[in-house]
Amino acid sequence: MHRRHVVILPLCIAVGWPARAAAASDDERITPGVRIGSFALTMSVEEMEQSHGPLRAIGPPEGQPQFLAARLQQDQAREFWIHRWDHLGVRASTEHKSGGQVLTINAASAVAAALKFRTVEGITNGASREEVTRVYGRPTAITIASEARVHLIFDEAGIAFRIHAIPDKVENILVFLPGTGRARWKF
């Protein structure tokens, strides 16, 4: 009897360890409608800079600061600016180049540092469209971002996923205040 407990205890520890190790820390967690890591929607760009260091760039995701990001995606409701901390895997969008109210915070898979971020359910860049809809249900809207990309927008939750058609995987996760999706996307 005593030996059985000795064998079971190490087995339980070994089986439980990967689940705990796979859980995202608060600095890696995506919380819909609230934050990505330690970047919160309630923060201004200036507060983000104070907490995380200076921006690496301001402009559209493709690095052409002379153009507004809205010109790159056809489903945008208005023009906005991207404030980039690519070394941390995070970007914030605002209406004004100088900052102000943060509309969205996103983790883009084009930036290797963004791959660490995940929702509490385990959704991360590279997840399939099927995984996203299994967790979040039917999107409020599906918009066409570009020829090969769509946004699955979950307005009530405050989260959107940009999906690349081939291989039908998440390439960008965006959080925004619940119910404000129309401020960013046309739907």
C-alpha cells in the first residue's frame, strides 16, 4: 500500500506539470476587452511608453509612416495610427499620430515576440479559425481586411482575430473596448 502512494505521487506531479507550465502568465495573457500582457486599453500611449519604453515606430504595420494604416485594410471604419513596440510584440492604434485614446491593442504574428501571447483558453497567433469559433462562438461580424484576410470580430467580448485565408490561421489578435468594434471596422 505504501509503495502505491509513492508511485502515484510522482506520476500526478509529472502529469500536472505541463498544464501549469503551459498556462500564460499575466504578462503573456490576452484578456478580451481589457489588455494584451501589461498593455491595457485604459492606458494612454504616453503611459505605455513610460511602462514599456519608447516606441519603435509610428505608422502603419508595414512600416511606411507617411501613410495612415487605414489605407492598407479595406474594412477600416476610419484612419488610425499604429504605435509599435515590435520588440515586445505589441502595437496600439489611435486616431491621432500624437497618441490619445487607444482604440485597439494587438499582437501580430509577423512579430516573433507576439507569439507568446494567448487567451486564457489558449488561443494564440497560429490558431485555426475553427479553434477561435469553438471558443468564442459565432462572430458579431466577419469583414474583409484584404484579398486574403478577414477579421472575425466579437464585439460584445472586445476581441477580433485577423485570419489569413491560407492556411486559415490567426495572424493578428486585437483587443478593444466591448461594443466599440464599429469605431475600428465597417460592419
